[in-house]
Amino acid sequence: MRPALVIILALIILSFQTKKLEKNKIGKKLAASCTNCHLAYDSNVGPTLLNIRKRRSLDWIYQFTINPMKFVSENSQAREVFNKYNRVQMTAFKLTKSEISSILDYIDNVQQKKK
């Protein structure tokens, strides 16, 4: 393989790793707000975030995060979660889907490291 091609491939791989690390930093910073009420491995004020994407779609999580009470009034699953956790009203967060994905990626990454 040509040296220039090897260098280009290495730079591409490094670029992807750098973006992943940056997204992880953003996720960690944003997740700090979540951990006041949500734990990774156990229920707290709200449900555990362990494997949340296996239970709910990103759109569901997004809707619940940006306007919880509106979503509770419109969605039976959201209403069940709300009722199960003593009708505690979750704070509405102004996050983008990308930011929420960063939080979930960070949580998944932390969970994998603890296994």
C-alpha cells in the first residue's frame, strides 16, 4: 500500500475517533442534568436509563424530554411512566435530538465499560 494512502486512511480514522470523543464529552456534560432523577442501573425519581433505546424510540424520548406533560397527555405509554413514578413532573429540557442522542450514547458507553 502506498504511504500516502496509509496516511490518508489513518487521518480518516483519527477524525472519526476525535468526533466520537467530542460527542462523548458533550453527552457527559448534558447527562449531568439527567442523573439527578435517573440512575443507570436502578429506578430513582424516574426510570432507569439502562437500555432506554431498547424500550423507547428516539422520537418518544425526545418528545418526553422537551415537553413531558404535553406528551403525557397525548401518549398512553408516557402516561403509564408518569403514573408509575408517583406522577412526578419531569423538567422540560430544550435539547435537540442530536444532544439527546449524545446523552444516550454517553450512557451506553459508560454502561459498557462497567460490564
